[in-house]
Amino acid sequence: MKKTFGTMIATLRKEKNLTQAEVAEMMGVTDKAVSKWERDLSFPDINSLPKLAELFDMTVDELMQVKVDTKKEENTKIAEMINLVCKGIALAMGIAVVVLSLLEELETENALRMLGLGLACLAISQFSQNKE
């Protein structure tokens, strides 16, 4: 897996035995800006990329061969979690209806609501799987 841009900058800086302040001075920015780059909170100005690449003895193309956007991975993890939660709710509703019915503690109307909620969760889960 490729490194994020920030991880790449931090690694290159450390390989050159430079501090964030030294990189900042060479780039004409603040050390806070370099810190934000390294933590993937911001990205250097596009016009400064050639200077940054030169600082690390590489081409802009080599510098940009990193993963800049991790949003897709985050969205995938969130979708997986939602899918799992929906299946869990559906299972819980099914078990609750069976157990409460056996104990004669559940009215038909409430059982139908619980089963409906479980089915809705299964539908959401199935829809999200088909969308991928």
C-alpha cells in the first residue's frame, strides 16, 4: 500500500536529517504548515511542488506517486460498519420476536413492528452490498 503524502514528506524530511522548521524555511512557509502537510491536514500549494521535489532530490511525478485521498477507504469502512449493524439489528429483532412470542409476552402488533424493523435493516444491508 502506498504512503499518504504526509507520511512521505515526513519520511523524506527525516532521511535528509531536516527539521520541520528547516524545511519550512527552505520552502518559504511556516513550520506549522509543514506539520499540517505531514499530518495530512493540508497540502502544499501546487506551485511549490517543484521546489519541494527538488528539496528531496526527486521529480514532481515521483513525489506525487503517493495516495493523497484516504476518503474512499474511510467510506468503505463506514459502509461495512453500517452493513454489520443493520444485520445485527435484523438478527436481534428476529430473535426477540421468537423468544417473546414463546414467553407469550408479545402482542401481534408489536411483533409485526419488530419484524418490519428487522426486514428494513436487511433491505438496507442488501442495498448497500448491491451498490458496491
